Amino acid sequence: MLDLLMLILASVGALAFGILAAYAILRAGFALMRAPQLRQPLVKPQPQVVRLS
């Protein structure tokens, strides 16, 4: 019975570790993709005058 419990707990632990590792890898990847955008200065759009004739 103890062997079965250890097997179940090891399976749940491995699943949790895999999910957390994948989450960390994806967070790092998206942070690296977003980094160049933060270096560019923010440009506010200039209002344009529309002339109606």
C-alpha cells in the first residue's frame, strides 16, 4: 500500500514540476520577445486637422 501511495505522490509531483517548468520557460520567452519594445521611446500620435470643403 505504501508503494502505491509513493507512486501516486511521485506522479503528482512530476506533473506539477513539469507544469511549473513549462510556465517558467514560456514567461522567460515572452519576456525576451517583449524586451525590445520597451527600449523604444513611446511616441504620442499628433492630432491632425481635417479641412472640410
